Amino acid sequence: MGELDFGEVTHQQARPANRPSSEIRIDRAFLQLINTALLHKNEDRFALAYRLLFRMQKTPKLYRNPADADVRKLQSYEKSVRRDIHKMHAFVRFRKVGTRGNREQFIAWFEPEHHIVEAVGPFFRNRFTGMDWIIASPDASIAWDGENLISGAGGCKQDFAQEDVIEEEWRSYYRNIFNPARLKTQAMKSEMPMKYWHNLPEAELIPSLVRQSGSQVQKMLDRETDISALTGQAVEEGHWTPDSLSELNKEMAVRTADYGDNFSVQAVLGEGRADCGIVVVGEQPGDQEDRRGRPFIGPAGELLDRALGDAAIDRKHLYLTNAVKRFKYVQHGKRRIHQTPSPADIKYYRWWLEQETKLIKPRIILALGATAVRALTGRSLSISRTRGAILPLAANRHLLVTVHPSYILRIPDAAGQDIEYDKLVRDLRKAAAFAATPDINGIMAEQWLKCLAFDL
């Protein structure tokens, strides 16, 4: 269902005796593209792949041409399949049906858009190795018995258990983590399309939770009305107030004895325009940033540069810095392994970051990741519940929380990376639009409280 027989292409007909034979050559990247695209449900997928393969014998790099109609179509098939795989990873729900020896047995029913059931087998085998399971769909099924991954025919949903003893506990958990203050119905339906709801035990709760969201938000607001405590100033570094960024950075560079254990001696200082409207705050420098003394130049920085380009933002018009100014690591042989900054590390550098932002006076600060958020607000907040909202911070500055690019790089599947990358680009565009807007347009402290309500 998802492979081309290239042997058929090679031996379609005998060549004239005076015509030299030639092998069909195919780039590895194109082979990966068609292997995924051929899982698409459209019946023209094989003809499309053969046609492109034939054309590429004269134009080997044709598949890199985004203006070509066949290439665009094959790429759209591949992207649709990868998204379908990502949704299956996210929305398969197992139901316990018994035990075999000391191994529990589970089943699941899923209805994918494309022919992806066999393709996701290794993912579920690696994630649920310790239990026996079957995942069935209308067209195909896969099973794992602890030793073998087995493919089989499809089935009917009615043939499988529709409920198990764990699901009531799962619904109770979902009911308690549901945050009405962060409710965005359209976004929820985009991330969790309604066609999957009938297979999700928690979905039956959603209509009533949505109806009750207004009254629940008001209850949360009544519990917390003082926003000032959320963004208290950092502890002063003596009684010194820098007059310029250069003065602040010069002092930071010579502080080599009081910043904590396991840190590099070198301070990686912020860079960019000192009069910009947007400051981007990361978590801490990485190995490459530490060696070269510049922020955001490693793999995460490269992804951020690509996202800035897709958001039509020039990096030269920003100021980029980190919440923690030095690389924290543990030495393993020749490698330096990144360590997450502790709350004490973040607290030490918070005053320096506050002076930095005061001197620049940005319209908006973009916080990339949990460390940056904690350094800017003094609190440990949920990224998922605050992400994308423009929140009042202090002294005409505002905050927009998003993920750190390194988070995207750690996502194991390409479809998940694409989704999070698109969200990052969206957040960058939102920050740029806000920075360019001359007035606040109704940004209120209530919005901040709504986002924080379940973190208090």
C-alpha cells in the first residue's frame, strides 16, 4: 500500500542494442518524501510518484522546486500524512481487557484519515513495550505481544470494548485539570478535531465544561485581585544603578566568583538594538554560545532565526539575551552536558535582567521557556496556560510567553515539530504586531489573572 516497485520501472521494456542502459537514481530525501506521501488516501498517489520519478531522470533535483505543481501536490500529501500520524500518536486511547500471565492486555480503536496504521507501529511498540495491545482501524490493525509487532486486517468498532474501569478516573482527572480561563474553543477544535471526540472518554465532558466556564472564571478572579505581587522587583544588587547597557555588561563580564557552581567563567551578554521594541529572553547560553560569546547561535538559535524569517522579523531589529548569563554544565569526557539552572541561579541573575530591560524600555518582552518566565515574573508559571497572551508586566512593558526553540528540537516526530514551529512563528508575529501598535487596545490585568488562575 505504501511502496513503489522500482524494479518494474527499470525493466519495462528492452532497450535498443545501440542505446546504453542507465540505472534509475533517486535521492534519499526524495525517497523519504514519497515513502510518506504514498500513505495518503488519494488513489492518484502512485501515478504522481511515478511521474515525478520519471521527470527526475532528466531533472534530478526537481523535487526541491516548490513552484512545480507535482512537487507541491506530493509535499501536501506528505504533510497531511505526517499530521495524521501526529494525531494518532496523541489520540489513541487504550482500554484494558484483561491480563496474560504478568502482562496486562489493552485494545484501542482509531480511525485515521490515511493508511498510517502500520507506520505508527514502532512508535507504540517503543512507548508501550511492557503491555500487550492491539490497535485496530477500519482498514488495518497492529498488535504487540511483548516480542513481535504484528500487522493484520481491519475491523469494526462494535467488536471492541467501549469502556473500562480506568476511564472514570481519567474523566475525573480531565475535569480537574480543565482551565476555563484558558478556554479557546476554536483552538481546541483545531488541536483536537471533533472527529476524534467519539473515541476519547474525556470528550463527553467538554460541552458541560464549556457551558460552565464563565462562572468558573469569575470565581477564580474573585480569589485573586492583586496583580502587583506577581511581578515584584528583583532584589537590588547593592545600591548600584547602571547608566547604560555597556556599563551593565562590563560589570557583568568581570563578575567571575559569585554566580554559583558548575558555570562557565565567560558571561554571554545580550546583543542587538538598545532602542528596539522587542526583547527576546532565552533561558541560558548553550555550549556554542559560551565558546563564541554570543546568544542564540547554536541549533536552537538557528531554529529561532528561521522562525523570525518566516514571521518577517529582522533579527537585527531585536535585542536578544538570556535569563541566566552563563553556561551551566557538567563535564563528561570531552563533552559539556547542559544543566538546567536552579531557582537560586535564576534569582541571582534576575536583577541583571531587570536592569537590562529597564535600560532598553521595550514595548514587549518575548519569554522563551520556563526559566525566562520565572526570571521576568518571579514565579514558576505554566507555559501552556500563559502562552500567546499579551500580559501586562511593569512600567509600560508587556510580556508574551512562548516555548524555547530547544523544546521544538526535542519533539521526537516531525509532525509535532511542525505544529509547534508554526505556533512559535504565530507568537513571534503577534509580538511584532503588538510592538508596532501605538496603543494598548484593551490589554487589562484581568487577562493576566485569567491566565494565572490555576497556578496560584
